Amino acid sequence: MVTPVVDYTLTHAETDPDRLVLMGYGLGGRLTARAAAHDHRLAALVLDDGLYDYYDTYTRMMPPFLREWIEACPRTR
């Protein structure tokens, strides 16, 4: 829940209530949108899930023989 954070931020005089931005990275990039759906005081969101290529991220960690086996399967990619 982001509401308490927004409430606290708005207590500061230097905060412009019309220009609040919420940023999430990694899993936070996915959860930020969900949190923002419940607090309409945010002017913008930055959602960064941290992954450019989901397939490459996981297959890169696999042993070479397993990656070759997956890539040989006609249903992948």
C-alpha cells in the first residue's frame, strides 16, 4: 500500500502535490501499478521490471545441455 507514503510525503512543504511520481524496479515495477491503482494522487508512474529479455534471463543460468535441449524443441521462442 502506497497511501501512507503519499500522506507522509505531502506533509513536506517542498512537495508539489500535483507532481508526485512513484517508481518501482524489479518486482516493485510490477507492484507499483497495483499500488497506484488505489491512490489517485499520483501524477505519474515509472514501472521497470528489470528484465529486457525474460527468456534469455532464465536460460542463461541453465547448464548448456539444458538450454540446447529447450532450444531444440519446436514450441520454444
